[in-house]
Amino acid sequence: MKRADVGVAIYILTAFIMFIITIPSWLLDILLAINISLAFTILFTTMFTKEVLDMSYFPTMLLFTTIFRIGLNVSSTKLILKTGNPGNVVQTFGEYVGGGDLIIGAIVFVILIIIQFMVINKGSERVAEVTARFTLDAMPGKQMAIDADLNTGAITDKEAKERRQKIQDESSFFGSMDGAVKYVKGDATAGLIITAVNIIGGIAMGMLRQGLTAGDAVSKYTILTIGDGLVSQIPSLLISLSTGILVTKGSKDADFGTVLVSQLFGVPRALYIVGAIIAFLGVVTPLNPIIFITLGVVFIVVARIMQGTLETAKIEDETSEEEVAAEEIRQPENVNSLLQVDPIELEFGYGIIPLADVNQGGDLLDRVVMIRRQIALELGTVVPIIRLRDNIQLNPNQYIIKIKGIQVSEGEILFDHYMAMNPGYVEEEITGIPTFEPSFHLPAIWISENQRERAESMGYTVVDPPSIIATHLTQVIREHIAELLTRQDTQNLVNNIKDTNPTLVEELVPKLLGIGDVQKVLQNLLKEGISIRDLLTIFETLADYAPTTRDTDILTEYVRQSLKRAISSKYFPPNDTTSVLTLDPALEQKIMSSVKQTEQGAYLNLDPDTTKAIIKSVEEGINKLENMGKMPIVITSPIVRIYFKRLTEDYYKDLIVVSYNEVETNVELQSVGMVTA
């Protein structure tokens, strides 16, 4: 055990020992002195603590000091009633604080009790209760602010985690303080009761056991009891004051005393007025002119000094800013920060700023948060931070989307309009500004706010500008999510699965495959829109087939076959026959004979005429399916699938290529055409 742990244990144990045995008066003096010292230590520590969480164990301190103080009360009560000699500290407090006068001592004691019980304890209790309530109510807003900063790139994941932890710590602290102040309040009540018991018991003991007269017994035991009460209530008052300071502390950036003095005497105009009023009272009223005129002059002098100090500080700040600016100009430019490239950027013109400004009612930041959550649920990977920034070089209503610093898409919206799209069955058209939906380039029109309800009633699909941008951004992320998956992201995914399946990960990485190999397999899946959420199945399959081959393309095909339930549910609706295209067996044989194996992997080596014929045949099949209102899907044999997909993806990136081994047995397929060469 550490020394601090031993010290705390001894402190608590001492309190319980005092409940059981009677300690000598000299030891009681030492413990009372320690109690007073601890009370002052707590008081000044809370004064100079910059943040309340620096005293996160304050509720526990309140409990420990309260128990220790009650133990001292019990011990002093035993000594008062048993021997009439509770020690030097109690005797001194009873005689010196009260001036040796019973009535004065009693009045001082009662005043202390009233101050602590009715003023400080009551106020601290109320402030702690209200602070705890407001802290808990503010938690959702603070969490959303952290998510917004995280998505805009203002903070890192580590900083966001630290902020969330701080919010939780603050809520726990103020919740604990709300209950902990009851300790001090109960301690004050107990002190009052113990004092009354001591007076009655002391008088009885003095008259019955020591043969004292009623007057002598009252004088002796009342003074001792008041001394005992004072020596306990003064530390209790200090700790109550510490509680009030801690729960009302507002500054987090400067020391308590500095902030207090600067806020109280930081406005020279107020000090001039106060000084004039005080001096005026000393001149025209019977009040002591020496005191009031002198005090008024002091306030005026302090005001003049503060005014000079503020003017000097202002000049120094201006000079410092100029020097800093000049120094920045003189220093060689630090270009390291310019070398960083954001994975995803959304830049927009000044006309779109209200959509991203929370103060103007914009919810684009919240939608970005939802995009990251949606992609994580849909594809099983974490989207990098999406950085939002305005760009004055763009048109007011224009926005562009960049991947790794390069623009990949753009769009334009009308801020105060809605986009209406005809789903195909609208009979009566509505007038508007013709445009194209940016995600899928579908024809659409811009309509005004008062046309919205009419367009919806006619069957149009109506969306607002933030939804347009969010949908476009989501589509771009889906198209490029494979290249956004880095080795570090892959390592994070491996670490996640390692927490629950350490044996599997230890067998696979790095014994069979490196992180780069696993990354390529996951990228191959994401490139074709296959979710990698089921990492357990993916890693199990890789562990099964990696001993026989390290070709990531072949491993990807094995993984796809293991995920056939997910692939089938994605492309083939249940209880329905799906129309597909098939490959001519002769074409499959030609493709396989054209595959060339190299150290860098396999590639397809077809002559241009054959490639042209295949693409033409695919185009005819796709047109046929689209005319039927069907999704273009090609079914191939497993060994050909990856090469046929690579052959056609540059021409038809939305073409779905699935092998027979990736289709569940209960799926019904209907071939409506054959791809030939």
C-alpha cells in the first residue's frame, strides 16, 4: 500500500477508535489541532483551485472530515462528563473566545451555529442542487457540440474523448456534491444537539457526582461545553465555507484572488463614484469625518491607480500584438501544416453558410454526424473526419466535395427553395426552375416554399437544401470509401475484433497476413458496396484460406462466398424472381485463358476487339434490364467474377457482378440475356 493510502486509513480508523475508547486529554488536543489545520487546508485549497474537477474527491473529503469531527465530539463529551478536563484546546476556546463570560460565550456559539446552519449550509445546498440539475440538463447539448467540433475537424478523436470524459466527471461531481452538502448540514445539527446534551449531562454530573452547587456546575460545564462546541463548529464552518466556494466557483483561467480583486476593483469609474459618496457623507453628516473622508480619498486614489494600470496594460497589449505580428512576418514560414491533406472536405459558398451555422438554425453539422453513423452501420467502417469550410472563391450557392484534396464532385442549390423530382408517375407538372439532382443527375426543378405542399400532393418527391447536400455527400463517400480505408483504420478494426476473439486475430495477423493484405481484402469488398461489419466471418474465412494463397483477389472471392447471405439479401429480394444477365460459357473460358499471373498479381490480357465486343454486349443487356425497370446484375462463375468486374467497371461502375456461389439456394433467378463476345 502507498503511504497516502495508509494515512487515509489511519485517519478514518482514528475516528472509529474515538467512538469506542476514551482518549487522554493531551491526545485530544493534538487531534483537535489536526482537525483545525485540515479545515484551513481545505478552505485555501478550494480558494486557489482553478477548476472544480481539481477537487473531484471533495464530497469524499466532506464525509471523512465529518466522521472525524463527530469522533472528536464524542471523545470530548466523554472527557467533559467523566473528568471535567477535556484538555487545553477546549478549555481555551471556552474561556478565551467567550472572554470568560458564560453569556458572551453562549451568544457567540449560537451566532456561529446560525451562520453555518441558516446561511452558508443552506446556500451551499441550494447552489449544489441547482448546479447538479443544470449540469445534467446541459449534457446533451455539450455532447452535440463535441460531435460538431469533431466532424468539422476542430478537435481530434482524443480531444473529443477527453471532453466527453470531463462532462461525465462534472456531472458525477455535482451530483455527488448535491448529496455531500447534507453531511455538513447534518453535522451542524448534530453539534447543536450534542451541545445541549453536554450542558444538561454536565450539570447533572457536577451536582450528583462531584458535589458542586447548581451555579458552579452550570458555570463550569457550560463553559466547557461551549468550548467543545466552538472547537468543533469553527472547523465545520470553514469546511462549509469551502463547500460554498467550490460550488460557486466560476473562473477557470485564473487564480481566485486575482479574479476576485480584478472584478471588484477593475472599474475605475465605480471607484470614483464610491469615493465621492463616502467623502460626501463624512462632510455633510455627523459621521466621523476623519474616517469617512480618509476612506473616500483612498477609494479615489485606488481608482486613479487602477485607471493608470488599465491604460498601461492596454498600450502593452497593443504593442505586444504588433510585436507578435512583426515576429510572425520575420519568422520563416512553417509549411508543415500545409502538407496535411484532409480525407474528405465539403467547401461551400457564402450563400450556404446559414445551413452550417447552428446560430442561424442550420443543421448541416448534425447531418454530417448522421452520415458517419449511417455509413458505419451500412458498411461497417468508420468515415474519416469530414471537414466543412466556406470558400469565397465559389459561387454563393455552390459547393464542392473533395477527396484527399482533389475535387470529385460539385453541386449548386438555391437556399430558399426546395428541389422537386418526378418519380415517374406524376401526371400534372408543376412550374419551377429546371435543374439536375447532384447525386444521381436526375432531372428536377426548384420550387418555392409556397409550392411545396402542392408539389407533394401531386406526387413529387420534395427535398430541402440540407438533405440534398447530405445525400450527395453520402453518395460520394460510398463511392470512395474503399480508398479512404487506411492501414491505421484497418488496425483499429483488427483491435476491435481482437477484444472478443483474440485467438482468431493472433492466428491471422501477422502470422498469415499482414495489415496491408487485410486492408486490400476489405477495400475490395467496400469497392463493390459489400459491408464489412461482419468482421468475424471475414477474418474466419481469411484464416481458413490464407495458408493456401496470399492473393488478395482470390481471398476476396472466398470472403464474398462466406458472405453470400448478406449479398443475396442486398441484391435479390425474397419471394421474387430476379432478372439477371449471364455469361456465355465460351466467353468465360476465353477470359480465364487470358488471365496472366505475375508477382504483383493477376491481370486480364484480352485483345481490344474482344473487349469492345464484350462491352457492347453488356450495354445491350443493361439497356434491356433498365427498360424492364430492373437493376443491372450479371451472374458469372466464381473464378471469372473478379476479372469480369474489373473489365467492365471502367465503363459501367454501377453494374453488379455476382458469382453463383454468392447466391442463396432459395433465390429464384431468371436469365433475360447472355453476354457474349
